[in-house]
Amino acid sequence: MDTMTATIERTPADTIAPAVETPRQKATRYVWAGLRIALGWIFLWAFLDKMFGLGHETPAKNAWINGGSPTKGFLGFGVAGPFEGVYHDIAGAAWADWLFMLGLLGIGAALLLGIGIRIAAVAGGLLLVLMWTAVLPPQNNPVMDDHLIYAGLLAGLALVGAGNTLGLGRAWAKLPLVQRLPWLK
């Protein structure tokens, strides 16, 4: 007796995403997109508040546009732990102010737009881990705090391609430069 075995040809697209998306898969995409947008707003808000002194954490008199330093206050007076001296030394340095503010703006904009998520995840993760080291040990837990949770969230956003839902990720990925350099996704 002959047994016939059917084989199904599968394309790479079939293995990446099913032809029909289930409601659960769709909900998952939107949850990740919502988290991306929320985290993007956290970074962008920090930039706007420090730039313009909107009064939430930064009074207008300490705004960067009014001559204030975005790094001097926290790094000069708010750090503690084994890296305190390092952070005190860079507090208020022009290069540190510029890197910090460009990082906040770039990470926030990338996350909100859904483009460059991989770069935003790496840069944001590095920034967040540095911020975590500035307060070792954290106040509420001997090891864990929100900076590490946000860093993990950034990694998840990059891994699931969260910029493709409610973002410009798909269009960004089609750009010739991004196709030549996929790490720009």
C-alpha cells in the first residue's frame, strides 16, 4: 500500500506572519504599539520639560533655553552609590547636556513615529541603565527599578517590530537606506 505524503510549500512570509491574523494577535500588536507610544511620550516629555522648563520637574528659570543645564541638578545633587563621583564630575558639562537632550529627543521621536526602533532601543536601553547606575541601590528595591523595566520594554519593542502598528515602521523599512542597513529599522 502506497502512502502519499503531502508537502506544503512555505514561503518566508508564511513563517513570519500567518495569512490570517487572529483577534489575539491583532490585540497583541496594538498593545505593543500602545506601549511604544507611551514610552516615546515619556522620553519626549522629559526633553520638552528640560528644554522649556514646563514646570513639571524643571522650573522655567532652569530650562535649557534659559541657560539651565539638564544634567547639573540631578547628576550634581541626586545621585548616590558607587558611581556618585563619576556623575558629579560630568554634571553640567556641555557635552553631557547635549548628549542627554539629543538622546531624549531622538529616542522619544523614534518611538512615537515608529521608526528606528532598533536604534532607539539600544540608545534608550543604554541611557536607562546609566540612569539606574546613578541611584544604586534603588530606593524601593535592592536591585530593580523602573529604569531596568523600561530598558527591557525597549528590547521587547524592537524584537516585535512595534513600529509597524500605529507607526511608520513599514514605510521606514522600505526606504533604500534602511533596506541596505537593516539595523536602522
